[in-house]
Amino acid sequence: MMQSRDPKRRIFLIATEESGDRLGSALMKVLRQRLGDGVQFVGVGGRTMAREGLETLFPIEELSIVGFAAVAQQLPKILRLIRQTVDAVLEAAPDALVIIDSPDFTHRVARRVRAKNPAIPVVDYVSPQLWAWRPGRARTMLGYVDHVLGLLPFEPEEYRKLGGPPCSYVGHPLIEQLPSLRPNVEEQRRRDGEPPVLLVLPGSRRSEIRHHLDVFGATLGRLQAEGRAFELKLPTMPHLEATIREGIAGWPVKPQIVVGETERRAAFRTARAALAKSGTVTLELALSGIPMVTAYRVGAIEAFILRRAIRVSSVILANLVIGEDVIPEFLQEDCVPEKLAPALSELLTDTPLRKRQVEAFARLDTIMSTGNKSPSVLAADIVLATMRKWRRQQTAS
């Protein structure tokens, strides 16, 4: 539905990672459908948001930093980009500021914007993981966020319990991609066939890959040495291929490297099991029906901080959504071949561990359902409702 009676609306969006860039572009598409030529987009984004008409303030690659130590080294640059973004928001004086994920950057921008111009409504798309650590952040967010768009079904209740801003579950983008994650008859035949296809997923950032490649390689070597047959595939993206090839040069088992999103999803549809670095990929594997063993290893400084901060029983996203710890996780000093290999071996045949995971994953469609509306439509509805509410308040005052 076009709302041509609305005067031109300016929406400032900030996404500094590829996942946020995809969410931002899908949101922009729906907002443009609703507002037609009556909307102007400004802000920070990547390639997919650029295709929807966003001219980014700076390339998002400038912020592809992960890890506390890495952030500390890059701090002067990060602070400069925060100041630059705040100035751009204030100059644009948009009808709404939509911050997408990357809370260490986007929340600093939102706080400063709210302090200098309280008339700009702020919508936070993708909740920070305050249910996992730093729960006090929920109350702090009340001061500068007007509505949170949660990707996970348990988040609205967490915000209510923690006294944070209103939060609505809009759905995870993965639920719009189920056909590309589920096998057809032929692919299911391969999934059930021999030797089983085993996926290895060491992470989506260079620093993560470096932390996990050696231990994953040793784990797979151990599995092979025990006489376990498998066909190994390592899905990755084009910009990480060189890092991967260099990192697996010394592996005792050579995986088939699968490059690009289409090929990656094809590998998911035939896989029997996976060894994965903890993260969003665990939810992707679970929705695809692939039992997994997860591992996570970080630098010493991060490990020290995280041990004191984590407040949930599991750091596995799929476990949190399912509501029980069905996926085994091996963190830090437990992330060793001696522990990973036996757990992985169990998943390659019909064992109770495998059966328990498969049964739990079958419940995810119901748990994560958003009815007949897509996540980007639900997100756009809330952005527009927030804008209207603020306009009414401005008019009334």
C-alpha cells in the first residue's frame, strides 16, 4: 500500500556488518513499497543497502573488527567514525534513526544523538545479547532506544523482565530462507547415504578462523585415524577463501572448499553432521536439520572477560531458542580434539545424541513462526508506527 499523502520521510540507517547490511536492505525495500518516492534513505551500510539506494558515509569494511584486543588497537579510528556518524545524523535530522546490530558502534551513536537531539526516534533492529551478558544494559537502553526489533522469540520477555524498552519479535531472517536450507528427495538420499557428508565451519571472520582452524583440523585427523569414513566440506565466502586455503595447508584430511552462498546452502542440504564455531550458524544448521558439535575459542583477554560476564547456561543460539541444551558445546580449554572427535563421531550414526538433536530441531519452525508476515514487513510496520507516534507527540507539544 502506497502512503502518498505522507510528506517525504528521511530515515537514517546504520549497519556496519554484512548480516546487518542484508537486514537493512530488506527493510529499505519494504519501507519504499510503503512510502514510494516519499522516503529518502541516508546512513551507513554495505553493498546490498547500496543497491537499495543508500550512499554510505564510509565503507563498512573499516569496522570489521572482532575481539576486545583488536577493538582497543583500533579505538581512535572507531571514535572518529562514531563522531562522524553522529554529526551526519544530527545534520540529516531524520524522521527515524534505525540502528542495526553492532551495538558497540551503533549504541554509542544512538546515545550521543539522543543527548543532542531528543526529537529523533531510535529503533534498534537486532537486540544486543543482553540476555547472555550485561543485563543492566536493558535499563540503560531505555534512555536512547524507543523500540527493539528482536530476531529471537524469547527476547521480548527478557526485555520485560530486565526493565528495558519495548521489544517485539519480528522473526529471524533465516525463517524466510527455509526452502534453500531443506533437502529435496535426491539431496535427502545423499544426506542418508555413505560416506556421510560432514561440514566444518570455522567462523565467518578472519580472527575466528585463525582461532579454530588448527583444532578443527586435528579433530578431523583424529576422526579419520579412528577409521571413520566421511566426505568433508568446508563452506566459506570468496573474501575468506585465501585465508582458509592457507590455514588448512597442514590438515591431515583435505576438505572440499565450497565458495559462495548458493554452493554453501547446497552443501547444507546434503550434510549428515557438522563441526561448527558457535554463532548464528548453529541456528542455520538446526533449521536445516543438521546435528552438530560446536566449539568456541577466543583470545586470552576475551576469555577472561567472558567467563565473568556470561549469565546463560549455553552460548549456543540454537540451544537458547529451543529452550534446552541439546547441542554439545566445547568452549576454550574444552575446545580440544580429544573431546571434539568422540562427540562428532557420535553424530555420524544413529545414536541417542543425534536423535535428540533431530527431534528438537523439528520444533523450531513452530517456535520461530511469525505467522503470515515476513520479518522485514513486521520490522517496517514498527519503524513506521514509531515515526507516526513521534510525529503525533511533536505536534501535540
